[in-house]
Amino acid sequence: MSEKITADHLEGFLGNRRLMEQLAFILEVEKLKTILRRTLLLDRSRVETDAEHTWQLALMAAVLAEHSSEPIDLLRVLKMLLIHDVVEIDAGDTFAYDAVARASQAERELLAADRIFALLPADQAAEFRALWDEFEEKRTSDARFANAMDRFQPLLHNFFTEGGTWHTAGVTEPDVVRRMEPIAIASGTLGDLTERLIALAVEQGFLAPRAEAEPRA
Amino acid sequence: MSEKITADHLEGFLGNRRLMEQLAFILEVEKLKTILRRTLLLDRSRVETDAEHTWQLALMAAVLAEHSSEPIDLLRVLKMLLIHDVVEIDAGDTFAYDAVARASQAERELLAADRIFALLPADQAAEFRALWDEFEEKRTSDARFANAMDRFQPLLHNFFTEGGTWHTAGVTEPDVVRRMEPIAIASGTLGDLTERLIALAVEQGFLAPRAEAEPRA
């Protein structure tokens, strides 16, 4: 039945065009529950879904907002986070440390954003698309804090699962340090913690330092 | 390692007590990803997790806020929704149409709330606990709208999976009508849609009318 859930179809038997467009969007983005990420649950039983990841980022933003170095509007941050990954319904989850996949990621995600936000009534399509663009561009304090949550969450999971996706071939400390840069930009406090967690991860063998991973001459 | 993630443990190697309490809470409630609900995904591949359900309610609240019959503070609604189910980490998911389990639900959930919110720094523990109590009591417009989302989401899923949990033995139209009452209280528009969806569900055989389920004399 999933193929049939368009606003046209819904309007046919339920009426109220505006509400049906909102419903079509809600039912479409529900697919975030079927998109798997690389990040392990803390109990290591499986990887998380995009929907679960998204909930956790929103929760973290609500709990950690006070650590933002700049003033933020938490409602905007939450809305931004709630929709930040919906493009992965079409574009898939791109592994943070997969350079090949990341090269085509931006283009795939733009096409997805064009399709998915357009399901909403025009005013809301514009609002949520603008929030998604803002998240991607990282130029406002709200976007910087939202992005910090998006980096900090997998860091926590990798640390507390003794390495997690850091054990992927070729991933070393400098990659992780670079990937986590947005955290310190948004929050000095969380940036300090990130630095400490990365150092501990290397110390405990959860993450390879550069030297070990490089081929010996 | 999950057993060790307490603020005491974290403070020991990371310092910053307040941040460690926040982290202990975040890592504890991550278990919402492991609590299964009865509601099917729209593609019917499996049931959803509490974390996925929670994300979807927050997203729905952000998209549907304009339909609230009373003024609401969307930020409060979102915070309330983000934590409304964390008690299920201890108390489990109680099936909406299981009268026996529901009898002991309130007590189990109160104990869980006492334990889980207390992981946070005292000021945040008080804030989030008050939001959880408010959600449970349904006495404010914010709580009424949040509860409406919590009822409307499984209704949508049951309808668009041709019945879903409504096919459980003994569940009939009057049970669903009663269960969905909070929707119309919070939103006339969503209440009308709910009524229409229930009528269509009966018409299409997704939901048993009372007569069919009652034993014949």
C-alpha cells in the first residue's frame, strides 16, 4: 500500500488537501525507520536506524543546549534535526569515512530534498527545505550546534562500544579528529570532551593512531 | 560495558560532573532503541522501536502543530514527546488494548520515572520530570496535543497496514473510538480525520465492529 500514499490518493477519500499533503510527507519520511546506519547500539545487538539516530540527536540537543558557545534557538535546532536525514530515504546513509561514496553524496541528497520536502504544503515545504539547507551549510549557530550533535552521537557510540565503526579498515585518529571538528566549533565544553575521548580511545586500542595504519616503507 | 555507564564512572576518567550526569542520562535512555512496540512499520517488515516511534511523534507535532485547537508552545511539546516514553526502559511497552497490563502500568512507570530522570543534574531532572508528569496528566494544551500525536500515529499505522494491531483478538471499533478520544480534544481537524479513518477501517474490514466480536447468545 505504501506506493499509493500520495496526497492525491489520500485527498480522494479523506478530503482536506493541506492536511493530506502533510500526511503524505509524514507517511513518506516514516521510511527513515528502514534506513540503517553504521553506528552500533550501545548494547552492540545491531546497528541503529536513521529514525533512532534522529530521535537521539534531538534528545541530546535538548539536554546539552546549555553547552553551545553561541546563543541558539532550541526549537529551530530541534526542527532542523528532526528532518536533517530524510534525504537518506532516497540517497541512502553515506558512511562518514567512505571517501568514494561521499563524493557523490551532495548531489544525491539535493535531488532527494527536492522530491521529499515538496510533498508538504508550499509554505511548510519552503520552511523545512530552508532548515535542511541551513543544516547542510553550517553557517548559523543553530546549524553548527545541530551538526555538533550529529558528530558527537556516533563518537559516543564508538567510544562506548570499544571502537565500533572506527575499526573499519583505514580509519585512524587523524580522520576522526577531522570528522569531529564541528563539535569544538559549536561547543568548547563538548570539544574538550571529544578530544579526551579520542585520546582515551587511542590509548585503549579502540582507534588506530596514524602510524599503525600506514604501510611500512 | 553498558552497566558501567554511570555519572560516577564517567566522572572518574572524564571530569565535569554536570556534563557526566547529562551523558549518563543520554546513554541510559538510548535503550529506547531496544524497546519494541506493537505498531508495525508501514512496510510491515517488523514492529517499530520506542525510539523510532518517539522521533515520528516529534516530527508529526512539528508538521501538524497548526491543527491544535488551542495555542501550544511547540518547543515544550517537542521536549515532552522526546522523553515521554523513557519510562518504558524499566516498565516495558504496555499494549494499549491489554487491560491486565494497563492496571499495573502507572505504578511501574512512576518508579521508572523516579530512577531515570534522577540521572540528570537536579535542575534538569526537575524540568524533564515535570514535563513527563504534565504529559501523563493531560491537563495543559501542550500535553493534550502531545497525547494526540501519541494516539494518532498508531491509528495511521494501523489504517495504512490494513488493520495492524486492531486484528488482535477482542479489539473492536468502540475500543478504538475510546482510545482515540484525546485526538478530537486536542484538534477538531485531526478528530474529524480520525473518525473518518475508523469508519473506513470498519468498512474495509481492517477493524471489527462491536457486533462481530461479541459472543452470540
